[in-house]
Amino acid sequence: MRTETDRAAAAVESLETLTVGVVGARGYVGVELLEIICSHPLLRLEYAVSRAADGDPIADHAKASAGGLKFEALSDDEIADRAVDVVVLALPDGAAKPYVEKLESAPKPPRLIVDVSADHRFDDSWVYGLAEHNRHAIAGAPRISNPGCYATAAQLAVRPILDMLADTPHCFGVSGYSGAGKKRSSRNDHKALANGVLPYKLVNHTHEREITRHLGTPVRFSPHVAPFFRGITLTVQARAKSATSVEAIAERLENAYRDCPLIMLSGADTPRVQDVVSKDGAVVGGIAVNPDRPDEIALVCALDNLRKGAASQAVQNINLAFGLTELTGLPDAISMAEATP
Ligand SMILES: NC(=O)c1ccc[n+]([C@@H]2O[C@H](COP(=O)([O-])OP(=O)(O)OC[C@H]3O[C@@H](n4cnc5c(N)ncnc54)[C@H](OP(=O)(O)O)[C@@H]3O)[C@@H](O)[C@H]2O)c1
């Protein structure tokens, strides 16, 4: 059987190379981006912006040779002067705006800007880049807002069963501490987190608002951070309008993700964070229905916050925006299509 990966390899021939700049390139997401972009057959890294790592070879921070390229501390004006096809902004929330303004008024604006922060996830003039549910809008899009990591996991689990639900679903998420970025805080101090789990922002979390906005219905969300480095497990608990079954929910997921090469389904088996670390895709499963109250349901999504929750999703979006095969440059997909003989 010809796999999605084979198709991606075949599609690479005779296609143009796209030049890419990454801003915020020394952060946790930025480094993942550099590694994926530098091994992508059709993307060529032109610059990687970091103030703290200015002058350092990229290879000192990322598993990527990048042809000897070094980090540069470029200002927003200097970035606007460096014409590239794609700019990926991997900046902290609230920092993207001046870069977008300068890029949009540049002599040669990029054909695509991808913002991995939350800054444009509530802005209708940007396309929300959750390909599994918004694929048609991503093709040809000039501005893509990459979904949040927890928000990706929650929507992958909830959207296929949304119309079955009687009331507000609850999402309980646990993330590795890389989810809080490199800037020191109580949420990424792994010594302080050791042997514990830290609940935080239990009401009105940005991702709660993001999930609610993009699902079009309220959700509750309880984020937690744990002392492992990367990965997210997110459990959805909900009440269905009528009695249901594991099989009925599994069928919903299969129908939703049949043509989604980055999503693997595990039925009633619970997806594990350990199995998704450094993988480009997500696993949805752990489906459970209370035998005594068959309207009480639960399911789980696991993904790597730095990959499908951020960098792989950004590259998936670049691929789709430029009409490339979705898995181009994403060799570490967990693919239902490939897992199924
Ligand atoms: N971590 C995750 O799991 C995850 C998942 C999905 C989305 N995101 C989002 O992705 C973005 C980056 O996250 P991260 O975890 O990679 O953060 P990070 O590790 O803190 O890295 C942020 C990067 O941006 C640079 N930077 C910080 N403030 C800046 C400013 N005002 N102007 C220019 N550069 C600035 C940093 O410093 P230097 O310039 O010194 O290098 C660094 O390179 C955030 O918006 C986050 O919400 C993160």
C-alpha cells in the first residue's frame, strides 16, 4: 500500500523550495521548529531570530546543522527587510503584533505568516490552523494562527462527539513543564514541581476561551503541570443526550479522522504521554462509557505539546497552505492510515 509518507516523498520532486524565517527561535517551540524545518525537503531556513543566542551556531541549541547558520538578534525592522516566503512567529503571547505590522508593510511581505502564540486565535482575519477540522480554509491562507497545545488536544477529542453532548464538557489536562516556555516561572521549575502536580488558572484559561470559541459551545478546562518535560494528556468527561456506547463513540472518531494522517485512534485503550513524545501526531482514545449510566462518557487525547501542539502543527499548516502533501517533512507522524494494513 502506498502510504502518506510515500506520497509526501513523491510530491517533493519538482516543487519549489520555500524560504522560512523563525522569530523566537531559541524557545522550546522555536528549537523544535528549527529541527523540523532543517530536515524538511522543501523548506529552507533563511534566518533564526534570538536575542539571547545572537551569534551562536544553530547546531549549539538544536539538533540541526542548518548549513552553519547562526542565530541573529534581528529587530522587527530588520526582519521586514529580509524577504522570505514564510515567517513563523514563536514569541510569547502578546509579543507578535509589532512583528506582524512590520512584516505586512514590508517591501516584499511574506506569502504566509504563522503565529504560534495566542495573539491571533481570536481574530477572524486569521485562519485558525487546526487542519483536522478546518483544512479547506488553510489552503492558500496568508495568515495562520496555530492552535494552543491543550486547545488542540481538547478539540480533537470533543469535536467529533459535540452534537451528542447534553451539557458543558469538562477537559482535565496535564502538561509537561515545557508548556510554560523557557522563561523561569513556578510552572517550569522542575525542581519545585518534583513529585507533584500543579493545578493552575482553573477558571478562564486562555485555552478554555479558545476551545469555547472554536467549538462554538462552552467547555470547562482544568490545566495542570507535572514534572515531566514534554507531552500532554487531556481527559474529556461529558454527558451525552442519550445512552451511548464505546463502539458508537469510536465510530464517530473513525469517521472524523479517516483522512487525517496525523491522528491515530486507540479505541478503549488509553493513549499514553510516553508514546507521543517527539511524535508529530496525536492519539485519541481511552473511550469509556459508564455501564450503570450509559450517558456518562469519557475519552482521552495525548500529544506532544511541542510537536502536534505547536511546531509540527505549524509545519502541517505550512504544507497545507502551499498545497504540499500534509506529512511532508513530518516523518515522526503517528498515522492511523499507516497503522492500518
Ligand atoms: N511551549 C509549548 O508547549 C507551546 C505550545 C503551543 C504554543 N506555544 C506558544 O508558542 C510561543 C512560544 O512558546 P515557547 O514555549 O517556545 O516560549 P519560550 O521558550 O519562552 O521562547 C520564547 C522565544 O521568544 C523570544 N522572545 C521573548 N520575548 C520576546 C520579545 N518581546 N521580542 C522578541 N523575542 C522575544 C525568546 O527569547 P530570545 O529572543 O532571547 O531567544 C525565545 O526565543 C508562546 O506564545 C506559547 O504560548 C507554546
